[in-house]
Amino acid sequence: MMFVPLLLALIPGMIILTLTSWLCKRGVSPFLKKLPGILTMMAAFTLFYIGYVHIRGFEGAAYGFLSFFLIIFAFISFMIGKKVRV
């Protein structure tokens, strides 16, 4: 029940983390560094809303777990984007 949403969240999560670290290495503005995390957070809240309001039940819980894992990846992305590189 929890491993399938985790594995589904790993694919976009790794893409988000890779994109964020690439943007940090390029030296772009702080907003662009945090943009992948912001978009992931919006997607996670949307998935949670759809799972809780529209689908419900066990499948809705799977959407909730998926959104939880995406929020974790978004938080890690924010931390990578906030880190000051010298």
C-alpha cells in the first residue's frame, strides 16, 4: 500500500532534485532554483485534494501517500535551492 506510491514518487522526485541541482550549478536566480519545488508542492496538494475529495477509499489513500512523498521531495528541493554555493 505504501511502497507503490513511494516508487511512483521516486521518478518525478529524482527528476526534480536533478533539475534543482543543475539550476544551482548554473547560477540562476533564487526564484528559478525554487521553482521545481514550488511546482512539485502544487502537484502534491492537487493530488491530495483529488484523492481526499473525489476518489476516497483505499485508492484515495494511495493518492495521499503519493502526495506525502512528493512533499518530501519538494522540501529537499527547497533545501538544495536555498543552499548558498561559494
